[in-house]
Amino acid sequence: MKKINLKSLSIILAFLLVIPLINSCEDNDEDEFTFYDTYIEGYIKDYHTGKPVEGVIFDAAYIDPSNTGTFTSDPYYVRNVAISNSEGYYKIKVPKHGEFGSPKVSVDFTAIKITPRETENYSFEFKTFNIKNQKLDVENKRVDITPVTYGYLKVIMPKDYTEMWAINPWEASTYERPFYKGKFIEKQSFNTEYKLLLFKVPLEKTRFSYGNNYVNDYDFTIINPKDTITLNVEK
């Protein structure tokens, strides 16, 4: 009786198991999209210095009629649709039609929501563009962004003081002119009775609300990037 080569048999079996996997991968069609011959484009430059802001990554949501109303489906999200270059320039294609999902749907897009990602020095806001109303199906749209960076706020307060705060610029933060979103950085012991809290805050006129239920307001203005202002809270 002829002996069976177990090593050869195992290779054959492994190959037979792989074939269905290969076929199943080929059967899964990828999502397909078409685009108008138009773009949303512009330059990102620091509001105060005018210097280009390089490396800002953009994400987008493609919106169709099923994404509006009381009971809606989620729009199609796309990451890394653009990144600003050394001149601060960005360029984003306008979506026209999509076939995607499981089961697959076929939709015509009506809007695009664009969201630049936050960087170390800047915060950003999203904006939704209606394709037909803003004529994005027939012409490019230029939208420049001039982000406002941050300065520092030192708050010296009694050690037993309630640590509640809110940081808000006086002007509205928009896609075109976004303000830095205030952040708590660190807490230190200032002396035996007081502590020091350090914040990154937006430049220009800003309100710092603090205490129980934010009952105290401190309005201040920082003009130059990375400058520092100090608030002393007495007992």
C-alpha cells in the first residue's frame, strides 16, 4: 500500500481553505463615489502673524437626503480628505454620487460637512456647505481660514477654593476665524495658602468664569501669542 505524504496533504488542504477566502474578498465591491469638477479650497494663515499653517488635516461628512429629518441615518464619513501644505493651502473635492454600505445604497449628495482637526497651536470649527445652494456643483468656492492661537492665564486662588471654570471668547468662533479652545494645563502649590492654576486661553477679549456655578467673571485681553496674564482670587 502506497504511503500518504502527510506534509503534502496538509499543504493541499491549506490551499483549498484559502481559495474561498480569496474569492470572498474579490466579491466584496468597494464603496464607489463620483465627484463634481469643483473644489472647496483656501489658505490657512495665523490671524495675528499671517504665517501659513501647515499640516492641518481635514475630515468630511458626505450628506444626502436620508441624513435630514426626525429619524435619520448617519452621513458617510471620510477621513484625511485634505492636508494644508507649506503655504497653508488646502483643497477638497465636492462629492456628487455614492454607492456604499451593506446592503449597498445609491445616493446623490446634497451637502458636505468639513472639519479641520485641532493642532497643537490651533482649534478649528466645522462648516456645512450646501452643494446646490452654494453652486458647488458648477463652481469652486474659496474659504480662507485665519485661526487665533493662544496665550496663558495664571489663576492664583485659595487652596480650598472650588475648581470650576469656563473659558469663552467674546466673539463667536467660526470656520473662517476659529478661536483656540481654552484648556487647563496644570496645578501647582503657590504657597501654604494659595494654589496656582495654569490655562491656555484664546487671544483677544476673553471671559474666564469661575467659582461655584461660575458666579465670578474675569474679562481680559491678550494681544500677543504666548503672552501671560494673571488673575489673583482673594479669600
